[in-house]
Amino acid sequence: MEFKDKVVIITGANSGIGKLLSEHFLKQEAIVVGFDIEKNDNIHVLSYKVDVRDYRAIEKSISEIVKLYQKIDIVINCAGGASSRVLNENKPFESLSLNAIDWGIDVNLKGPIYMARAVINQMIKQKNGVIINVGSVSGVTGSKTAVDYASAKSGLIGLTKSLALLGAAHQVRCCMVSPGPVLTRPEMSKMTTPMARACSPLEVVDLIMYLCSEKAAFISGDNYMIDGARSCGGMKHEE
Ligand SMILES: NC(=O)c1ccc[n+]([C@@H]2O[C@H](COP(=O)([O-])OP(=O)(O)OC[C@H]3O[C@@H](n4cnc5c(N)ncnc54)[C@H](O)[C@@H]3O)[C@@H](O)[C@H]2O)c1
């Protein structure tokens, strides 16, 4: 019960990896706060309707959480996704709308930067804290189909290193986890990996929970691939 009474904020907490993370932290009696575009009071201790592109909404919710619990132990930036899929624009980058490109950069990169800006002073003050950024294999390999997505996820590598440097003297850590295809949607099984399978969402959750734990107290600033060696190259084609 390492996470008992820890205040854990998860963005994108209503679905997929974020939802499963919420369930696993709740099993350990953590105080899980979900941020998503809709409130969902059934799956978290507290739920806020927060669009991560809206700094004022983030700031207001964070200040309410600090008033309630006097601390924020863990922030997991999970909200994100490929803009062409989320916005149903099934188009290649060459004809993708600027609206989709803005969404891709704003949700996947600006959101985690906003979240960090909103919690970092509290974490420095309490001399403790962990921030986890959820990236993607595309942020390391690039992607000719999801250009804005890959660019944003690459940007998270810089954010992770920068926050690790900023937080190090205050026992505030930042790590990144970059999955290959994860079976949060059945179609992800079509993306190949050298291990000839996709990742289970639980495998990603286990890695994130390890990085949040005291066992990882000296780990900060790096990006952990969980991609069945997909980023090592050697794939015959790009999906
Ligand atoms: N599933 C995969 O194969 C895979 C692979 C690599 C990386 N990832 C990354 O993992 C993370 C989670 O992926 P998933 O498949 O579980 O996603 P998902 O689509 O199941 O869930 C994403 C959640 O984010 C929320 N969200 C979207 N826009 C938001 C906004 N502006 N503000 C707040 N919340 C918002 C959605 O409402 C949703 O609940 C994402 O960052 C994704 O890029 C996923």
C-alpha cells in the first residue's frame, strides 16, 4: 500500500491507460483525482472537467486540490492521442487541417507543460513529487503519418529532462514512459513490433507505478520505452 493517501492527479483519466492507472492507484487507497474533458465521479475520488489546453481551468482545480489535501504527490500526464484519429480526420499530414495540428501539439505537449507549471511550485515547497509524461514510440522514431503527434511526443523528452533538472534539488522527479502500440483499442494489434504483439495496458500501468514508487527514488529525467523493441528499427513498413 505504498500509495495510500497519496494525492495522484491523472489527466485523460476517463479512458484507456489513464482509467486503468486510476483503478490501480485506487486499489492502493490513493486519493486519485481525474482531469478529463468530462467529469466522471464514478471512477475517481475526485473528478474535474479540465481541458489540459486551458491553463486557467488547470490552475483553479490545482488550487482547490491543494486547499483540500495540502499536497500533490504525483501527476501523470496521460491525456493525448493522434489528432487525425481523435478528430476523425482520416487524412495524411499533407492535407491535415491546421485545427488538427493545433490539437495535436496543444493536448500532447502544451497540456503537460501547463500541468507542470501549475504544480511545480507546490512540489518544490513540499520537497517531494513525481511527474510522469506519457509519450509514444513515435516521439522517438518519428512518424510520416502522425507528424504533429510525433513532434509533440518528442517535445515531452525535453520537458522531462528540464523538469528533472529543475526538480532535482527539491526531491521532485520527472520521468517519461513511451509505449509502442497498446491494446486500449483493438486496432492497435495491427501495428507490428519485433515481439509480434502489442502491449497490454497493464504493462504500461505497472511501469508507471514503478517509476512513481520509492523504489525509483534515484530515477529522474529519462524516457522509458515499452514497445517490444519497435524503436530499435528493423520494421519492414510503417503503419
Ligand atoms: N493506446 C496506444 O496504443 C498508445 C500508444 C502510445 C502512446 N499512447 C499515449 O498514451 C496516452 C493514453 O492513451 P490511451 O490510448 O489510453 O487514450 P484514450 O484515447 O483511451 O484516452 C485519452 C483520454 O484523454 C482525454 N482527453 C482528450 N483530450 C483531452 C483534453 N484536451 N484535456 C483533458 N483530457 C483529454 C480523453 O477524453 C480520454 O479520456 C496518450 O497520451 C497516448 O498518446 C497510447
